Amino acid sequence: MLDYGHDLDSDAMRERFAPWFRAIDVVSRRSPVPESLAAMARLARACGRYELAFALCDRADAGGPDVWTVRVP
């Protein structure tokens, strides 16, 4: 998905990924593994879902000092 061959920051792609975003929300609440949260944040950021990406990074940071996440607006 993040092969840089597709423009993910568009309304059409956000609509297409809507089921993924719902799944991300559910999974991130059930089993907040920091590495997984950081990976999910990359997809959200690539699709222009910055608030979701920031929330996932915040949850990942709460997981402990082993995970580094960077907020880039």
C-alpha cells in the first residue's frame, strides 16, 4: 500500500480504506502493541488521516520507551 505509486491522500482512497480505519480503531483498543500501533499510524498518515495517526502514535508512546514515534504534520 505504501509503495509510493498511488496517491493515498485523496477522498476516494480514504473512502476505500474506511473499513481498514475502523479495524485499526478496534484493534488498537484491544491489543495496543506499540510496534503495531506505529505501523498502523503510517497508513493513516499516508491517507491524510492525521488525527488518527497522532492518536495511534500517542498510544504507541504510552507503551514504553522502546518505541519511537515522530509526529510530522
